[in-house]
Amino acid sequence: MREPITYAQAIQEATDQCMAENPNVILIGEGVPDGIFGTTTGLKEKYPSRVFDSPLSENAVTGVCIGAALNGLRPIHVHQRIDFSLLAADQLINNAAKWHYTFGKPVPMVVRAIVGRGWGQGPQHSQTFQYLFSKVPGLKVVSPATPYDAKGMMVAAIRDQNPVIFIEHRWCHYLKDNVPDEIYETPLTGAKVIHEGNCATVAAFGYMVIEALEAAKVLSAFGIDIEVVDMRCSSEVDTDETLFESVCKTRKLIVVDCDGMGNEVLGYTARKNYFTLNSRPVLLAQKPYPQPTSHYLTEDYYPTSWTIAESVLTSLGYTESSSVYYTIKNNLSHKEHDKPNTNFTGPF
């Protein structure tokens, strides 16, 4: 087994291997030749005729990708910020998502959309739109949280016959994991239990999975084992059995989300597991107003490992005056809230 690689390297490797495997795979996007956080590094030099920088014209370039997909190519279109995908919403929703159903011809393309907060990006550059795209029939929407899933899901997305919205949080780009050298696929459907426990189920999306795992690590030191479910495929949460089985085991549900998927998950699960739950399900989500630009205002805007642990403790009957509550809070409340780690030097 080789040394662990980063999430960004996993995406680059998946893209490289798929381009080597299939000469019809092309890569296009603003700044793609420059590397985009290391996710496209070296690909322009290796595949000079199939890697393209693009102008600031998202709607037109998306149309080009759809046309290319309809004519036998497999485009990967990269948005350095998902916010700009709204400029291509007409192409994605009215053409890419519907073409196969309307005319019987598939549109095999991947739209990589990078999300994430920090460094004062504010409401114009910190949005997610996972919920928005997951409600469009014909689009598959995934948001892998680990390097292993990032590689496997990228390979599966490139090989898929449908348009796939591949959402990646820039704070995940620095995470390291054991990732196989060989090419492999991770299914574009289904949640995944990534930390087993029986005290409560924490269902999380994207980077919130990492916050949930941090909470789980600290809680386990006090004999409180939570089950963390990575809700990596947001277009099919209503039929996912993994989450339902977990809730049946723990009988408690906490949903952590930074978009709008949390309400969907909570609603589906509560309806199906209504008589299983022994406490009120909890939703931890960002506030119902745009993301602040101010570093200070963001401190209480997003869920954190501590707010997750606090919800678990409250559901289990721990009070603020208990020593366990106090110690866990001290363990999880110290980190910088506006960046994930010391390696993160900005959004570019």
C-alpha cells in the first residue's frame, strides 16, 4: 500500500486514469491548466489536445459541453466556485438533465463544482446548491467527503451515461486517506456508515462529515459512540436504507447540513422511523440568511464538531453542569472556525 494521498490528488488521479483509459474524455474550465487546487495539475501537459481553459462564459461553455457529450465525448466541466453554475442553470436544467428523457440520447458529462467558505468570501462565493440540483430530475448529485470516495465517485461519474454534478468542498482538498493505485468505481447511490456507534445517528453532508467524525472521536473517549452516516449521494436520499437502518439501531437522529438537504433527510427519516425514534430529531444547519463576509459573524453561522457533540449530549440527557459536557466542549471549541487547518492558505 502506498502512502496516503490528498483528496485533491485523488481527483487528479481519477481524471488522469480516465483520460488514459478513454480518449473521448476531455477537461474544460476556467483555470484548468493552472491546476485548480492540485486537482488538474499536469493534465494539460499530458493531454494537450484534450484540456482546455475556458472564457468567463459559463452558459455558453456548458452548452458546448452538452453538445460534445451528445456527439460522443465525455466532458468534465470545472467550476472553481459553484456560485457561477447558476449562470449555466438553463443549460443544466433544461438541456443536460432532460435530453435523454426527451430525445433518447444520453448526455454523459460531469460538472465539477467547488464549494466552501473562509477568507471573507461571503454570500457570493460560499454557496452550495446541493439541494437545488438534487431536485432536478435527470441530474445525479454527489458530494464525497473522503479521498477514497472522491476518486471512486469521479471515475464512476465520468463513466456514467447521465449528467453528474460532482460537488467538492475545498476544505476537503487537504484531507489524506489510503487510496488504491488502480482505477475503481464507488457507486453514485447510497449513503455510507463511516463510524459505527449505537448512541445516536449523525447524518452529515460534505465537509460536515469531517466535523462529525471529529465529534465522534472525542465523544468515544467518554464511552459515547455515535454512528456517522456520510450522505454522499443527495439525489436519492428518500430511498436510502443505510440511514434508516442506522436510526432503527440508535433511535436518535441528528442531521448536519450546510445547504437545504437536511430538511429532506429529516422529513423522510422521521416519516419512515416515526415510531422508532425515542427523542425529537435535530437539524443542525446554517442560518436562514446569506453567508456573512465578516470573519466574526461566521463564527456562529455554520455547524461545528462542538455543536454536533452538544446535540448528542443533550439528546442523551447530559446537562451543561456535568463534567463530561464541560470537558468535551473544551476539547472541541478551540479551533479556528474560518479555516480547516494550518495548511489552508486561501480559496485560490
